[in-house]
Amino acid sequence: MVDNFYESYSIHTNIFSYMGTVLSRNPDDADVFIIGLPYDLATSGRSGTRSGPTAIRQASANLRWEEKRFPWTFSVFDKLRIADYGDLEFPSGNHDAFCKGIDQHYDTLLAAGKTVLSFGGDHFVTLPLLRAHQRAHGKLAMVHFDAHTDTYEEEGSSYNHGCMFYRAPREGLIDADHSIQIGIRTEYTESTHEFEVINAAEANDLNTTDIVKRIHQRVGDMPCYLTFDIDCLDPAYAPGTGTPVVGGLTSDRALKIIRGLQGLNIIGMDLVEVAPSYDHAEITALAGATLGLEMLYVLAANQA
């Protein structure tokens, strides 16, 4: 059993883990595990998201000096035991081995009642993650932040970071009638689209309270998987990504919406598509690290 899960001092030394949490693969050591998925074999735009997990961990050092994150009134580390599992290992270029690795490692953790926050990697990683979480929790609702719907039916869709949410409902992983996408600003056909959409123009004009209300109404009390593609943010706030699209959300607006997800039955989370080779001053990696921390605070608040 590990006693010391988080060190708030010496914030820029030994940045091996997210937020300075201990490195552990023992399910008994934590309630929540952070796992890096350095995979970008399904990328259709600019590659480089395989380096995303490391960049997010490094940027998280900038968040470690606060004992509790504004505007929360508690420290997440007082309420949750959090450990960094490290990165999932798989042979370079081997799609099947990557998916089998997720099956093996996540099935063990989820069967033990643990929650996982995953850092990608390109967005394809969410498809095998949904499969693992569906095995543990049954059919899921999904809250999806993105510039793209990722519901495209394309040749080669088995491994494509734009096709996961075409496949997921057809595999019985998610209930489209209880799923919602926020920030979309690329083409989709509204009359035939399976998911409710709050497009980027709406999301930027609506009051965040109204957005949160629509998310809660859509999801209800179903077990909910939260996936956040960093390109949901405008490129001004997240330049380091493979398929940037102007007109997105600000980081402030995204954080406010995430905070509003308290009360949902969130059983798994990921943040994907950070590509540090296109980043400036760690802007994108810091946004990813901060959004991940906000997700952990929502988990902690749900247990209060």
C-alpha cells in the first residue's frame, strides 16, 4: 500500500508522472489511475499525438503549486487516491496489439472498481476504451467535446480517428439517444445525425448553465463516458493538435462546462489529440493537463 500519493513541493523536479502522483500498477494503490496512450497510427491530419501523454505530464508541473485548484474548495488529493499507471506499451505500428493491451490492462482495473483517466494519443483510442468500459458497465452514454463529429463512414474505418462514433453505436457500446457532442464545427447532416449536437457557434453564444442543463437532460442517470478532443478548443487556446479548426471554445468556457458535469455518473474519461510538436509555450499541453485535473475534481465532487 502506498501512503504518499502526491507531493506538492519541488514542483519542477522529477516530473515523471501526472501532477506528481506516484507511479503504480497495483490496483490496490489508488481509486483513480492515469494512463498514457502514445498511439497515433489512426491519424488523418498532422501526426505527433503519440507524444501527447508525456507533454501533458510535463505541463502538469505548472499546476502542482496550488494545494487546491481554483475555484474548488477542497484538494482533489484529499478525496481521491490517484496514481499514474504510466504508458501502455505495445509494439510500434501494431494496431491489434494496442487494442489487446487496452483490453488486458483496463479490464483488470475496471473489474477492481477503479476509474481511469486516459491521455492520448489520437482519438481512435476512445473506441477500444469504450469497449472496455461497456464490458464493465453496460451500454454507455457519451459526452463528447470536439470540433468533429467523428461519425464518418469511411474505407479503413477499423483504425481511423474520424470513425469511432460511427462504429460505437453499431457495436452496442453507446446509446446515441443519451449522448451529446459539444463544439462541433465541421460538416454533418443534422436530419440523420444520431447524436444531439451543441455546435461551436451555439456553445460560444449560449450561457454555460444552459449548455450544462442540456447535457444533463440528454445523459440522465446512465453510466457516462467523457471524451475530450483538445481541438474542441479554438486553435488560439490549443494550437498543438493534428486537425485544428478555428471558431472553437475558449479554455475558460470548456472548464466551466466540465465543472457543470458534477452529478453525472461518470465512469471513465479521456483527453486526446495533444500534438506537442505543433505547440507553443506548452499552451495545448497545459490546457490538456488542466482539463484533466478538472475532470478529476468532478469525480471527487461526485463522491462528496
